[in-house]
Amino acid sequence: MKEEDEILRKCGNGNPFTVPEGYFDHFRENVMQQLPEKEARTFKKQHITVWSRVKPWFYMTAVFAGMLMGVHFMLNLSSSDQSSTAPMRAEKEMITDQEVETMMDHSMMDDYSLYECLTEAE
Amino acid sequence: MTPSYNEKEVLALLQQESTQKDAFSRIVAQYSEQLYWQIRRMVLSHEDANDLLQNTFIKAWTNIDYFRAESKLSTWLYRIALNECLTFLNKQRASSFVSIDEPEADAITKLEGDSYFSGDEAQLLLQKALVALPEKQRMVFNLKYYQEMKYEEMSDVLGTSVGALKASYHHAVKKIEVFLKDSL
């Protein structure tokens, strides 16, 4: 490459850097002294118990059981809400026509306003 | 290259716990100087180069059990050394208080006053041109220009394709040539 030749001609590829005297002579010794001690490679034989084999399945079962109980509880809650409204419905049915008329008189609503109110309630 | 160094023999000795440290000592003796110069050309300062070279060998020792001999030992060591350089230079740049426009000005000022730099004016100018290059491009230039490393080996060291390395070197040379023309 022409440009590379130009650089070589102008600057050369000699080493302009120097090191303290004896640097490389002592380097190996310095580095070897700094190396961390390696831990001895030992392989401990692990004793696997029945519980340690069963443990993951046990925890998984417990999680699923908890989830099922939660769902069952939520379902029960919503159905108990429905049954608690039954007495209220029953109460409503026990209100007589006479009582309705009395309430209408007290509310001072005309027939059209009452009709509107009842249709909105439904 | 020390006459007693035989890489196959050293790699075999590395496999045994009883001879591992002695084998590593031979590796340090064999590669410390060439790694040092590569690091020094990147960081310029002897003190920094010394620290990084030591870190390189400590890292290599810590991970020697994971060296699989799929690449050459020298390639593996170069990879560690150059990664240490890049990490160091990035940290240095991040913590530097020098102007963002001319981050290399500080490095060159230090080099001019460095007692371990004995280059002439032209060599100082070349260092100025090199310091202005992106770090990885400078690395490629140094490996090719000073060390005459083959592109295939460079590709293993840097993890970049041969084509990309050739292009990078070509661009580096062009930039340096323009810099020298403007300065001389």
C-alpha cells in the first residue's frame, strides 16, 4: 500500500517506548507472587435423600392446591351474594299494593313520573 | 522466544495440578514481553502498561482451567490483554476532565514528558495520529504495522472478520497519512 510505505518512510516502525532497566527480568517473579492460590479441586459426593427428591413435587402440589382453594373460595363468595339477595326479593314480594299506594301518595309523584321512575329502576 | 518453550508440552503440564503453576510460569516468561508492547502501544504509559499486563496474567491464571486449546494460547492471551486495554481506556475516558473535543491531547502531553519515550519528532507525530484513531482501529493498526500479525490471527484475537480488519487497517493508514501530510 502506497500510503503505508509513506508512513514507514517518514516514521519507521521502530519502537519509541522504553522500560525501566531489568523490567522484564523481574516481571515473571513479580507476577507469580501475585497469583491467587487455586482451591483444590475436590468433588464431594452429595447424599440425596428421599425428601430432596420429593420436595419439588410437594411444593408444586401445595401451589396448585392453594390455587384451587382460592378459586373455590371466590366462587363460593359470589354464589353466597346471590343467595343473600333472595330474602330481599322475598321481602319485596311481601309489600302489598296498599302499601305501594300509600308510598305513592306520600311521594306526591304523578302517574307519569312514577312510571318513568319504575322503568328506569328496571 | 526462549529455547526451552514447547507449547504442546506446556499445555500438557497445565492439565495436572502438580505442574500447573510451573507451566504457567513458562507461559509468563514466553509471552510477557510481546503482550507488554502491545498493551504499551495502546495505553502509552509504562506504569499503566505494567498494571494491565499483570492483570492480564492474573486473569489468565484464574481462568486457565477453562482454556480449551481450540485457539492458540497466544491468541487467548492477546484477547485478554486487549480487552483489559479497552476497558482501561474506556474508564480513563469516562473519568477524564479533559475537553470532549480533544481527549487525546492529554495523552500526548503526558507522552512528551515521559522519560520512557525516546522517539523522535516523526515518531511522536505518528503517536499523535494514532491516538486520534478509534481504539479498536488503533489496535488493528498496531498489530499489523508494528507486530506484522496476520489478518487471520488478528481475526481470532479481535473476533472481527478478515475483510473488516483489512478495511479498518486501510482506513487507519489513510487517516494517518493525511494527518502526517498536514502536520509535516
